[in-house]
Amino acid sequence: MKKILITGACGFVGKYLINEFLNDEYEILACDINNNGKLPSNVKYAQMNILDNEQVNKVIKDFMPNYLINLAAVSSVGLSWKMPQKTIEVNVIGTLNILEAIKNNCINCKILLVGSSEEYAIKNEPLTEESNINANNPYGISKIAQENFAKMYIEKYGMKIVCTRSFNHTGIGQQDNFVIPSFCKQVAEIEKSGKDGTIYVGNLSAYRDISDVEDIVKVYKALLEKENPELVYNVGSGKAYKIEELLNYIISLSRKKINIEIDKEKYRDIDTPYICCDNTKIKEYFKGTDIKETIKRMYEYYKNN
């Protein structure tokens, strides 16, 4: 049986990724700092802080995975501005601890490292893998460093690593400091209150390529299993939505009158006006769920829970 180790497995994307691999014949080891108790009964768990080099080495040496996906990260641009040092520690040093453990124990293990569209320079058209790299925030800079180290480990040690530059993705379970769950939760709470209300938002003029998280994890699995993959793949829908359009759609799901108020605390120090994915290289693997279907499910979840 094929063995896969997933770091950051108890986070938002982790549960969807685990379900994707459970549909196939994989032995799964879910690793995270804490077990949130929501793992399927047939999935093994090991406590692992990727900043603890000895712990990372022991877990990997004991399990000897054939595949590894690293989801453990500071994954919010906003949080990266608040704690840039921690962002670099987790996203770069943590990744290096994983790469070293694989190199020393099971060098033939194939690794997928999740990067970000935030690595790219600002561009008002869809981004290809050849577009300029020039991040304007600590999170994007950390992911550029991760990718550079991946390239070095491939060239120096012959390791099998594929990197994604993943665009925004959402779904039920994403933390509400992200834009879509924030909108859905606020509007659902107004609807449940039975009264008209106000929703507090940040920059509505930005355009973002936002996918359903289930579509994203299908691509991760396909890239991990792909024979002789390239180093880098964009992972996104290929369509950019204006944030204001998505907000108006969420508000339309409620029967209440909802006022929109700008909260300057929700603005980033630097914001990128337009981010859209050229997903040519992964299109054959990408399902393409209508993001408004995803958003409606998220709104109903908040309304009913």
C-alpha cells in the first residue's frame, strides 16, 4: 500500500485532502501540532511541529512515506504582515526541516510543496508560470524562498519535488479571517437575527481567482502522482471575480436589508488589485466547480450552525 504523510493535516485544506486520498488505496499519516479530533477513524495521527527538527526527523523516519504533502504554513497575507518573523520560520525553516528529513531517511519520497499566487509581481492579466516573481508581502516572499530551496534540493540531491503556486480557494471550514467565509458568516448572522444589519468589509475593488477547495486538492493529488512533473504549476480556476460582485451575491442570499460599511482595519498594507490564474498546465485535472455554488453552501452552513 502507498504511504502518504500530510503535514498541517488538521487545518482547513487537510480534511479535504485526506478525503481525496481515502478514495484511493493509501495509508495516510496525518501530522499537525494538535489533533482537533476530526480525523477519520482509519487515518493515523502523529503530533509534529515542523519547527522541531528532531521531531520531524523521527516521524518521517518511523513512517517512511512514499509521498508527502506539506500544508503546514502561515497561510494568510494579513497574518504575515503582523508576524513576518514567524511566517519565515514556519514557511521556510519548517520546510527545510522536512526536506532534510526526507533527504536523510527516504530520499525517493515524492514531495508536494504548496506555494502561492502571492509570489508573482502585479500584472493585470492572467499569470503563467513564466510570469515575473516579485512578492510584495512577507507571505509571498516566504513561498518564493521555499520554492528556491526545492529547486536546490532537486539539483543537489536528485529529490522528487513539485511546487504549486496556488491561487485563492475556499469552502466550509475555512477560518473567517478570510474574505469569503467572513462575508458568509456576517450575512448569515444578520439573517438569523431576524433584523436588518450592517456588514463590515475591506477592499471590494480587488479581483481574485477563487476556487472550491475540493477542486484544488484533486489537482494536488494528480500532480503528486504525475510521472516526471515539472517543478512549478499554477493551481487555480482561470477566472477572476471582483470581490464586490461576490459580496453582492452573498447579500442576495439573505432576505434582510444589509448595509455595507468599509472597515479600514480590514485593508492590507499593500494590496494587489488583480490576481488571475492561467491554469493551462493543470486544466485536465481541474473540475471547475462554480464558485457561487460553493459560496451558497458556505452561507447555508453558517445559517444552519
